[in-house]
Amino acid sequence: MGHPLTPDLSKFTNEELNQKYGDIMRRITFAYRTGSTDMVYQLQLLQEDYQTEIQLRNRKALEEMEKNSKQFKNIIDIQ
């Protein structure tokens, strides 16, 4: 379940996305310190949205790297 006010994250570059994710984490820390559980909950919803977008981008980059790399083709190495 995402936050209803999350912006369109696909418009951000990877650097901007990571920077905003770090900012949200700092805000969550502040909210914990002040004891504002409602604020923590709302920020955690935002954090989950950003984290999901980062994971999707990382997975897509890995799949593309595997597709374009000859090192990953036909390798099964179980020892």
C-alpha cells in the first residue's frame, strides 16, 4: 500500500531518487525522536514507495546487464 501523495517516481533520475530516499529516512529519524507516530507512519508509506522504485530500477539494470553480458550466458556453477 503506497502513500496517496507520492509523486511520479519515474520522472526522477537515480541520483535524485536516492537523495529523496535519504531525506525521507532522515525525516523518519526525526519523527521517531519527537514521538510523532502518525508522522512516522506516513513517512514509512513514502519510504516504501521510493524503496520499491529503487528495487525495480536495480532489478531492471541487472537483467539488462545479464542480457548484454557474455559472462552470464549458459553458466551453471554449483559446487
